[in-house]
Amino acid sequence: MEGDDVAYLEAARTVDDRAHSDAATDAFRTALERPTLGRPARERPTPGADEGSGSADGVRVFEAGAGTCGMLRRLLDDGALPAGEWVAVDADERVLSAGRDRLHEAARVAGYGVETEGSELLLELPDDATLRVRFAVGDAREVADDRGGDFDGVVARSFADLLAPDDVLDLLGTAAPDGWYHLPLTFDGETRFAPEHPTDHAVIDAFHGTMRNRGRAATLLAERFREAGTPPTVDARADWVIEGTSDGAETHGGAAYPADEGTFLRIVLDTVVASVRESGAVSAATLSAWAGTRTAQLERGELGYVAVNRDLFGRVP
């Protein structure tokens, strides 16, 4: 995205929360409650203990594209953090460091005990359980190879559409036999802005043309899973939706958009414009006119936005 990645990810949190499908979320949280059958049970550590010590089993989760730890923070907010180990990976060290700091503070404010061991966080959960969060900067596929293949599950939120389907399947190979994947908010090739503009089709088509597989990652992945004999257990729509006002009137306590969603929408708009400009698929005059109109609508709170995503959950092929 064009702009500050930390600002974008933080501004997206309320948009993400509205988008998640209940069915995929429920399946994911059920999977977090127990390790898979395909690897030896792993004992969860107790505070201050060496890795592997403890008295009860926990899950091992690998998260690609963890960003500012939005997934873990959502689980924390809902009281649904699992016991065990969570490896959070992102290519951007600054973004991941910001996520670590935010997770630490959120856990502290929520009343969880938090210990730091180097860059790791050890969160004290109810019933003497713990969650050890490890942070790794780098390419998710390379980190996954280095960490071995015995994770219970692989999580990648708003990330799978950045890779080719074969690369996603390779990444999922880091899970143990009978492991699971959770790929929420995977973009599926449809973007809409409102109100309509005469050159929407040209601009948006050019934008999709800059993406791998024109953004149809969710569809392609679901097809691959079915071909492999492991169709998704859940394949549900999970669209990002921001509604603009029809008359430009200020709403939501004096702001045009709730929370920081105006920032999210501005960065999305900047990204579309920059991507299309670089592609050269639309004339400079046409793109400038489209961008000018959309920016003015954004400033008045009139601009609406929809991106079609899908939440995919299932067993790894």
C-alpha cells in the first residue's frame, strides 16, 4: 500500500473486524483449542521456564504476514488466545516491532501477565496456561522452511493474494499432517467505489491488472484445494465495506468516517492511483480526473468502497 504501513494496518482494524465471516472465525477458534493428530503433543511453557516445559498441551501456529499483530490482538480482545506457541512473521521489521509493542500493551491493559524473553512475549493465560509469541522478520516461506513442518495450523490474513497459488501451497506445507489453514480476508478480484464514476471500469480494470492473477487468489486457491481432495471447510464472503454519506454531511461524532477508516480509505485510493499510473494502462488525464473526483468525495465523506474478499479455512492438502 502507498503510505505508512503501520498507519494503514491500524486504520484497517475496524474494517477487518466487520468483514470477518462468523463461520470461518468459529472454525479457526475451534482449531486453536487443540493440537492436530499429525504431530506429537507439545507441552506449553510456564512463565520463566525453558521452552517445552509445562504441564499441558498447546497448539503451534505459524502466521505469515502478521503485520501489527492484528489477529492476535483480536483474539486477545475476545478472550480467545490459545495456549501454546505462535510464530508471527512479517517482512517489515518496523511493522512487526510495532505489532509486538501493541500486543504487549494490549495484554497488559487487559490484565494478562506478560514476560519478555529477548524479542519474545510470554502471555500468562487463565488456568496457568501460557502463550509464547515468537517474532521473525523475513520472507514467510523461508522462515517456514527454517522452523520445520510440525505446526498445527498456518494463518495468513490479507496475505495469500500476494503469492502465487503454488507458493501458498508450499507455505501451508509447514503444517503437520492433518494440520489446518486459515486464510481470512483473501482478496478475490473485485473493487468498487461509490458513487459511480464514468471511468471506473478503466481505472479499476487497470488496477486489477497490476495484481498477481488479477487478484483472484481466493477463487484459484479454493480450486486448488478441491483438486487436491481437500476442499475448504469454510469458504465465505468477507468483504471490506465502507459507506460514504450521500450528501456529504458529517457523521460519526463529527468525523466523516468511523474510527480511522478515512485514513484506510485514503491509503487505498492512493494505492490504486499509484498502481494504475505506474502501469500506464490509463491516460494521465483520465486518471488525474478520476483521482481528483474521488479525493474530493473522500474529503467530504461521500466516498464508499467495497473490496470482495473470502475467508478460507480447511485442512492442508
